[in-house]
Amino acid sequence: MKIDRLIGILSILLQRDKVTSLELAEKFEVSRRTILRDIESINMAGIPIVSKQGQGGGISIMNGYKIDSTLLSSGDMQAILSGLRSLDSISGTNRYRQLMEKLFADDVTSVNADNHIIIDLSGWYKSAIAGKIELIKQAIEQRHLITFRYFSPNGESERRIEPYHLVFQWSAWYVWGYCTERQDYRMFKLTRITELAITDYDCEDRAVPKYVSDKLRHTKGEIKATVKFDISVKWRIIDEFGVDFLKYDESGNLIMDFTWSDKQSFFSYILTFGNNAEIIEPSEYRQEFAKLTENIYRKYKT
């Protein structure tokens, strides 16, 4: 989305003295022409962007410039300000407020009554993950390995990874990196991490593959299953996975093909749908899930 890109561009310009259009194009995976149009949009909103050609050139915000944000009339820029302000909700710091103060003359700590866009990315467990996010960001910037204890359906384990990305996906925060134990790239949910620490060891000089988001893939996919959902939960399927994956059977039920990390967490997810979900394939998962629900029934029957 353009607005997401504008937020990202302005955030980068606030943190760096100068950046090239090629760098921005590569970062946001768009053409240089698109970046130049974005810069023009920011200029039109009242924030002066200076562009210098040739060696040592680049794009920057005019030195010493401050603007009264009440003069901003662009809807895009109001959304940008809200987006930048919301970034503090992730880290639990005032870093982005301080960055904005470099640009804006008035108070940027409060949300105006006429601002209709409020973005809060912190989630319910802000206090549990804010410190982890900051520490992992530091490790990524310094290219140092991190260690932690991880809790998963398969039990507890000590992990040591090269962190490369912080990912907000599936309504939760994850760190994505190279696990030295598994010798492969893995995703780890921050709320399941304890005893997180930065080591003095540098990350290996390796060719890191591009992170690819897959809506139907939970971390490193190990199992595959087909599930039938009652049409009454269509709203939830759309909410969690979008409309592109919708398939129907002859009776109008929804059919979904899943790739999941492990059976235990997959079964836990299916249980949240009550009797509105049914595992179709493979047959052994149906049988195991049936035993699980029978055990639950017996526990509550007695």
C-alpha cells in the first residue's frame, strides 16, 4: 500500500541524513519512478525533501526544517503521523516521538481529537515483548547471535540463532533467523521466549534467503491437512487468511488446505472452532483428533 510505503520512507528519512532512491526502491520492492512519486507526495504535503544528484548525492529532509503540523491538510500525511506515532507502541520507548520532534514544531505526544486514524501495534502482551523487540533489534543491527529458552508443543529447548527479521504476523510477534541447532531458518514466537540474551558472537557471512510470508503456513511447515468449515465461520476464515484461499464443497462448506508446524498446535487451533470444523484428511489425524475430543468429553462428564 502507498500509505505504508510513505510511512516507511518518512521514518527512514527521519533516522538517516541521506538515502538514495535506488536504496528506497530496493527496500520497498518498487521502481525508482514510484519512489520519486512518493517523494513528490511528501513534498506536496508540506515537508521539503531535498534531492542531490551525482556521487555522494541522495534524498534528505531539508536541514533545520520544522513544520507546524496543524498546517498539514493531506489525509496521507495525517495517516503517516499516526503510523509513526504508533511505532512507539511496539517498542515501549519514545524513539519515534523523538524522531518526529526533529521535524515538527508542536507537541507530537498526543492524538488530536480530529485525527480519525489510531494505530496500536502493541497487542495485549506489550509488557512481555517490548524489551525483547528492542533487544532483538539491537542484535540485528550489530549482527550478533542471540540465545534463549523456547517453549513449544514439543517441549522446552535452548536455542541459538542469527536474527534477521522481526515479523508481526498471525496477530503475534516473531523473530526469524538461522537456527544453529537445526541448521535452517526458523520462526520463533516472542511470547514463548524466555532468558533472551545477546551474545558476543557475530553472525556468519551467509547468503540469507528472502523472507516469504505464507498465510497458510505456520512457522516451518511439518504437517499438512485438509479441513472442512461450516459456512457460519466464513467471517473468521476471511479475517485470518483473506478471500483468496476460499474453496467450497458441493454442500457449500468451506474447504481449506493447511500446512502447520506440528499436530499439537494444529489440533489446538481446530478446537477453537468447536463443532464448526472437521478434519477431512489425512485419516490418521481424524482418528487422533477424535481420541483427543473423547478424552476432553470424559474429563468434563465425570
